Amino acid sequence: MSRLNLRTFLKTAAAAAAAPYVVSASALGAGDKPAPSNRVAMALIGCGGQGTGVMNAFLHLPDTQVLATCDANKQRRLAAKKLIEDYYAAKKAADYKGCQDYNDFRELLARPDIDAVIVGTPDHWHALPTIAAARAGKDVYCEKPLCLTVQEGRAMADAIKRYGRVFQHGTQQRSDRNFRHAAELALNGRLGKLTLVTVAAPASSPGPKLKEEPVPEGFDYNSWLGQAPLAPYMDVICMKTGWYHMSPYTPGFISGWGVHHVDSAHWGMGTDLTGPVELEGSGEFPKEGIYDSAVKWDLNLVYPGGLKMHFVSDNILPHGVRFEGTDGWVHVVRGAINAEPKSLLAEKFGPNDKRLIDSNHHQANLVQSIKTRQPTVCPIEVAHRSTTVCQIGDITIRLKRRLKWDPEKERFIGDDEANRMLSRAMRPPWSL
């Protein structure tokens, strides 16, 4: 080799050695009972009800194995571990080597035999494990909403792309045929010119007054808090999902539930990779108690080209997503779809129409994408954009004024106070 070519070769070889080495599982051959080498080895980070439920869906897929659990709550991670080991014991899976539990997700991510992780933690604990997993060469299923702030979402999206990982967001309505049909009606002009999209989702609730309690044995409260400010322990927050309605841990149901329908709306609007340019609206917040997330909101958003979204809590308008056009409308909610004219419900789409990814199992869609290295039905950038709408909507109703948004720069235009709310300081030693 010439000296120049040798130098080029050595640089290329070094880069390849440093990069995560991924072999497509589909390249190893698979049948009805995939060989161990063809299975996706998974781990669960966050063993509460939602995380364990998602893990259970992966557990029952033939081409996965769940090898580890992680949670600050020892009782929960051990319960999830037992569920997993009992499942494989009942199946008499001779090749299954057992499930290990962890208190610290970083120890779990150091294992080279883990291919992918489920992040089922509270919202304030989505960003850091996802970014760390990407750096460790793991693919990720992350529960909704994506994260706590716009800054976190951008960091997560950048990390997933930088390390070439496959990502699935827990907005499982993208694997629901009714939501897919409604979105394809809107995308393909079957409603005429789309004029308005209405999104209505459940609001947060008022909460109890602060009453400090002793930290239960086996619960690492400092780790559970993570980046969030120090606060007195309350069972209702940590054990009974009170964190769902508290701003240190989440924007509230405007994001936790709202992201499902905003995401489905973006799907049919064709705005997966952008966002609104203007927001205006109002909201109501609890007047007492420890919960501080919106119990009612009414937002009007304008998207590039003038398309409007009306985003409200479902104590204002009926729950679901409604696409309205000049020639008809379709309204979809989990388990039901309605339209006018009714013929829209039986509408067929041809090869020249815009078609969306046909997924009927959200977890299986991720596994297939891990094997093919193709995008999932809800990849990271899509997840970030739909979550961003909820986050900046919350900022809008808290500031009580009209805001202009630049979806390319991901900044408010001419409003420093609003821009400061796009990120939050993390409690040491945690940082992005």
C-alpha cells in the first residue's frame, strides 16, 4: 500500500472498531422458534405498571428474550424479574440463562449481551437512560411522552441518530388500524382540503396537600428523584403515580396523554417533522394541593401553510382526534372510528396513494426494525416533534400570551422568558 492509502485504511479500521458492531438478526436465519443467536436480548428500565406492561408484550414475542430489570424500587424490579423467570420456566426454555436485577441503569447498559432496552420510567427519567443506551450501542423503546423538556428531546434525537440506533416511541396508536385509516383519509384528500384538526385528551387532576412520609425500605428515593429537585417523600407521588400531575417530573397529562393524539394528528396532517408556527390559548391549574399540572386547557395552533389544530382537554370537547375537510370529516378514538360521509369508513387506497407503515403490533414493529435496521412506525424525530407540541403548549398556557415558534430552530421568536422554559437545570451530578 502507498503511505496515503495505508493511513486511510488505518483510520477506517479504527473508526469501525470504535463503532457499535451490529449484526442483523434476520441475517442469522429464523424459523417459528428462532435460535438464541437470532433473538433480540432485551432489558427493562423502570418496572412500574406501564413499563412492566410493555415488557410483557415483548416477552410474548417469539424472537425476544428479556434478560434484566432495573428500578430504584427493589420490590418492583424483583417482581418484574419473577414474572419473566416464571414465564420462561413455564415454557421450559432450556436455553434461558436467567434474569438479573439492577438498581443502577448504567450497570445494566454495560452488559454486552443486551441488544435493546425498554425505558418505562417516569418522564423525568426518559432522557438520560435513552442517551446512555444509545452510547452503549443499544436500541430503545421509550414510553411516552418522550421527555420533560424540548432541550432533552433534541439531545435524545441527536444521540439516537449519532450512534445509529433504532428507536420506538410508546405512542402505540400508530399500530392501530383505525388511527392509520383516519390519517390516510386526511393525507390522501378523501376529506377534501383539510381545514381543521381537533385533538382532545384527558387533563391532569387536583391532588392532596403535602404530607411527608418515611421512605419505604428497599426504595432508593435519591435515585428515583434523579435530576429533579430534592423534595419530601410521599407515597402518593412515587408509588401511586402522583408524579403524573407534577411539573418537576412531567408537564402533566397535556403531555402524558396529549402526545398520543397530537402524534396521531401529525400523522394525518403530514407534519411529522415540523411543528406549529403560532400558539395561543388558556389553561386552568389546581388552586391547592401538591399537583400543579393543567386540569383544563384550550389551545389554538397554526401550522406552516395555515392549517390549524385545536388542542383541548376532553372536559371541553369529546376525547379523540378529528380531521375536518371541505368534503367530510373523520373522528377516531381508541376502539372507535366515525366519519361523514359514512362511505369514508370503507374507503380503499391504491398504489398511487400515500400509505403509512402498516404496523399492527407496536413492540413487534420495533423488533422487526432492529433486525432490518429500518425506521419504526414512530422513530425518534417524530417522537420529539409531537412531544414538543405538548411542551410548548404547556408553556403557552402558563405564560398566558400568544407565542410564535420557529420549528426549524426550535425556539420561540422574540420571547426570552418562553425560551428559558425550553430547558431545566438538572440536580447534580446529573446532566445531559
